[in-house]
Amino acid sequence: MPNGADLLVKTLSDLGVRTIFGYPGASVLPIYDSLSSSSIRHILTAHESGACFAAEGYARSSHNVGVVLTTSGPGATNLITGIADAFMDSIPLVAITGNVPLSCLGHDTFQEIDIFGVTLPITKWSTIVKSAKEIPETIRKAFSIALSGRMGPVLIDIPSNILLESAAYTPGTLDIKPKPVINEDDIKAAADLINKSKKPLLYVGGGVKNSGAKKEVAQFALQSFAQVCTSYMGIGCYDPYDGSYLGVLSDDNPVTTAAIKECDLLISLGARFNSRFSAFKYLRKKKIPVVQIDMDKSEINKNIDSTVAVVGDVKEVLEKLTPLVKVQPEDEWVFKDTLEEEEIEKPRAIQIIDALCEKLGDTVTITTDVGLHQQWTALNYKFKTPEKFLTSGGLGTMGFSMGAAIGAHFATRGKVMAITSDGSFNMNFNELATAVKHDIPLIVCIFNNNSLGLIRKMQLANGSKKTPQSSLYLGTDYVALANAMSARGVRILEEDDINAKLDEALNGTLPVVIDCRISINEGM
């Protein structure tokens, strides 16, 4: 008769799981024994946080559940940031942790932690397995919850003795909850409000990606004559070369800021109205009408009062709403051609991103951490599909990009690129060893200004006269570091070097680390 570990692995295999990420430890060794004779490939990362980010990257790229496995105590707590990141960005993730034997829980046993209690606020569901026979149904329930409605992470904590208990396998299926029933009166009210508008602005969020509604959004924008902007999570959900696309909604994008000020209706599709961008204050100040469409009822009126709200899957809502929309726009409702941009030489970082976009286009999946490099990438790289841009949107996590890139590779089997900074790279460069070990075609582009650039920018904006804690003073030779880890390293020092050095980096063996030296004042 199989033991609990065998039941766990068989259930995962029956659910179609072929890749998991993790790090072994004493409490989960029975699982690793079972994995060794299964069809599931385990990717050993350099750190548990890297494993969790890799599972996230896998889920974000594949639209399947990402699975991460770690041991008890510090192995479990090292998942917390990744779980919170998945929770904020609605990523389906199943985290499986080992723990001390059931009889030892609550006795401060070596490497005991109440990971169940710790993760309750940042998961859709968290549970402790009490017997081996519960394992198959618990795993299926976890997957069902992670994938139902607004997707997100779950955690399963398994005491080590449960993994050794014998129990019979019980087959079953997933129980994916049905999507919210769309209220037809809300659809009609939304259509009536949209049809009265002359300057509608469409705000596209991550819910469009999760819904697979890119095609429907394009048709709706055409039908409504709307100008279009996206959130960071919505990047790639709209054609960046379409004339109605204004770019990412950001305080650093004057086009979208102007559009927010001038629109007479904002239509939000699966987007959070978070506090990161000040542009939303104009909605409140001018009392601009808002149509809010979201899968999650709790998002309605949470940060912005909507005039009309429709709860439902974005794709399904647009299929009902678009045929009812007949907008008569004002002729001047175009922004790209009306804002004159001063002809100045682009900063080196933007030149590099433009060159990477020209050379690689949509052939590579790009990940970023948080900071100026994230903003530069979001504002300047042209993403045609949402799965090609993976970033930490809600939590804003330094250390995300390397693990996420590794996970994205195993989801797509394609080339991946982590666009990062010296500050963020220092939090995750250990995963370069993982990329080398698995021959991952990884490009790491480090914008190196020896500074925590975004923090320095905020300090300067707040009138700080001295910013010593935003200066890194590292002096790290990233080319030497890459070579020491059996990768390649290339350095860009001058504008004239950009194309030649990028060609050298991109045309050689991978993984490669590109040390892009930029001014400490760039982006200030």
C-alpha cells in the first residue's frame, strides 16, 4: 500500500503536473524518494525563495498551477514573499511544505513553524494535513481553489509522519467553481453609460490576461472608439503598435496622465486601482464616471467609486457588452499626436532597452524586479503578448526576476531574459547557478548605477539633502561574477558600445550576464 508521499506524487501526476520547483530537507525526504520514480521533474534551485518565484514564473507563462515544495521551518518561511507576491498578482500557486511530526506540533520542536497560521492572510486557502488518506483530496482541493474565480496561492502543510503513513489512493477530479453569473441589468447600464461618452478611456489590467480576453478587448476598443492604456499587469494585452494605445498608466508617462485628465469615462477591465500612481486622484477630483468590470466582487468600489460595476469574467462580460456599444467620439480624442515631445537624446538605459526590443522582439520572455529598470522596461519595450512580460506588480518584489525567468523557461522551453538592477540582482544572483546547471538560455541585463535608483529618486523628490542609504558602494565586478559561476559576462560602458556588446552577448553561449553601466542620475 502506498504511503503519504506516494499518494502526494501520484495525485500531482494525475493532475498533469510535470515540473515542480523546490529544495529538500529532512521533513520532506519521503516525497523526494517518491519523486525519483515518477514522471515529475524536480528543479532544485539555489534558495527556497527562488523556487517559489520559479513556480510563479511557470504559472504566469503557462496559465497552469505552479508547484513549489520545501521543508519545514526556514524552508517554509523562505516561501512567504513569493506566496504574498502570487496573492497580490492573482497567480495560481500550490505551495507544499513539510513540518515536524503531528504529535510535535506546538512544542517548539527543531525547525517547527506554524506556516499554516503565518500564511493565512496571503493565501486563498491554507491547511494542515492530519492523515495520509486526506492527501489526494487535499491536493485536488488546493488546485481547485487556486484556479477558481480570482486565482491565487494556496498552502498545504504536511507533518513528516503523515508522509510515512500507509493509505489507499482515492481517485477524483477537480472542482473548479463556476464563474460569477453576469447581471444583465449591469451590462445594459454599462452600455448606456459608455454610449453617452465622447472620450472613453480603457484601462486594461491583469484580469484580461487571466481571462484570455486580448481579442475581445481589441474588438471592444474598436467598437467604443476608446483610447487604451494598461496597468503593469496588463502589458501585452493590447497591441503596442495600435494607434489607440497610449502605453502604461504611469506618472512617468505624460500621455496616459493627460488622458486620465481629459477623458469623460474610464472603463476598467480587471485592474486594481492601487496607490502606486497619482493619476487616479483626477478621477476623484473631477468625478469622472467609471465603469468597473472585475471577476472579484471585493475589488468593486474598494479604491475608486464606480458609477456602474459588472462582476464577472472579463472575456464573458465583453462578449455581452460589445454588441451593445455604439459610441460617437469627439474628433480630438487622440493623444499620441497632440503631445509634442522634446527631441533629446535618450538615456543609456532606454537606448539599451530599445536595442534589445529591436534585436529580440517577442522571441523572449522578459522578467523584471521592481524599480527604475521595471519602469523603463514597461514604458519602452513593445510586448505583443502578456505572457512575455512577467513582473512583480502588486507586491513589488526585489529578487523576483531570476527565479521567475527560470520558471518561465520550463513553462515555454524558450529563451528568457531577466532585466534587473544591481540592487535587485544582489538579492537573487545565486539563481544564476541554477540557470547554468540546467543550461537555461538566460540573458541577465543589469542596469548598474551602484544605487537603489528608485529609492534615491523618491528621496530626492522628498527633498532629502543626503541619500547615503540609497547608494550601494558595491564595486562588484558582475562580469567576473558571471565567469566564476560558469556563465559569460559582457560589459557595456559607453553608448557607442551598445549594439556591438549586445550582439556579443546575444550571439554567444547562454546564460550571459550583461553589466550595463549607467549614470547614478539616470531617471532622476
